[in-house]
Amino acid sequence: MKRLVTTLLLASAMAWAAPAPAGNPEVPEKFISVDEAKALLDSRRPITFIDVREEAQYDDRHIKDAINIPLGTLPARLDEISRTGFIVLY
């Protein structure tokens, strides 16, 4: 039993001593105005609007064809977002 406890303590200590993860990768971000977003829509370029508000706010009013992914759930739902074209979060 003493050997098991010692092994568990040693494993815990080694886990804490492991290097920290690298963190979030660099993501090119740019803040755009409403006029710039409208220009993107008018240009017919591929664009995805993601409404990061809660569902009740999204249901009240949102940009046509926008996807609702509340900000708190965004990291877990990144695979739902197309990687082509522009992505605009609002």
C-alpha cells in the first residue's frame, strides 16, 4: 500500500512539472465596421456570420443566414465553422 501511495504522489508531482501547453495559436483578427461587412456581402464573396449572443437574443433579431454559436460554447463548436471565406463574429 505504501508503495502505491508513493507511486501516485510521484506521478502527481511529475504531472505538475510537465511543460505548459503552447497556448492559443495566432489568429489574424481584424475589427470591421458595419459598412465593411455590408461591402463584403455585396461583393458576393464567401462569408459566414456567427452571432455569438445567446439564443434568445439571436431569435429576437439576427443577420440573415447567420449561425448562432453563443460565445461561451464557441471553443467547443469550432468544427461547425467553415474554414473558407471570411468569418465575421458579432
